[in-house]
Amino acid sequence: MDQARALREALRYLVVAHGAQEPQRRPCGAALSLPHAYALLELLQNNGTLTVTELAARLNIDRTNVSRLCARMEGEGQLTRTPDPRDRRARRLELTLKGHRLAQQIDISSAQHFQTLLQHLDADSHSVVQALNQLRAAMEAVPPSQADVDSPEIEP
């Protein structure tokens, strides 16, 4: 159980230290929320092929929250939503020119940020990336506990 707690604390620290709490340390290099930046990166890689539901799955965020994010991005002129020719109820998300430029800036800033991190690693960077991919695979393989599904309130 000690190793489980150590893993939890290491992962928690990485999330916090990654800049989620401090806008000036965010790896995207822009004053955007992490979901917004990650959405732009996903759309840059898959422009015109993702629906809100697919983007929500890739970001591991509730569909309703992603829908709100997309509405805000559309209002800011970063994306358009067009009917999916295969399913008229679904909307395909496409970056506008403004959104594409912003996504490219985030991609470059983020890559530079992670290049700096790689330079500060004592370990072989390939091994670190491989270990993180193994951790991600393990996280995906473990089904949610019933407590996660039910989300009970914890009383003090």
C-alpha cells in the first residue's frame, strides 16, 4: 500500500507542478485553460474529423463541458461546427484560420516547454516516456471502481 500511495502522490504532484494551478507555468504558453489548449491540439491533429462526443472522449471530459468549451471557442472565432454528413445530429468540429494559428502557437510553445523538461531529466528520455505510456495503459486497463461510478459524498 505504501507504493500505491507513493504513486498517487507522484502523479498528483506532476499534475499540480505541470501548471494546472499557475497560468504562467502552463505548458501551452498561452493564457488558456488546459482543456482549451488540449482541445486545440486535438483539433489541430484531427481537424474536421472529430465530433464533440469524440473530442470529449479524447480529453476524458464530460461531453456537456466539452460542448460548452466548443461553444466558447466558436464564439471566439476559433472553430466552426458543421453537420456531419454521416449523422446529421452530430457536428464536426473544424478550426478556423484564427483557431488553426492559435493551435499551431500552442503546439510550438508546448513542444519547446517539453524540450526544456527533457534537458533536465537525469534518466534516458525514451525510458521516461515509455514508463509514462505504461502508466497510461495501466490506468486505461483498470475499470472504474463502484465508488467512482456512484460518486458518494464523503462525510467529515
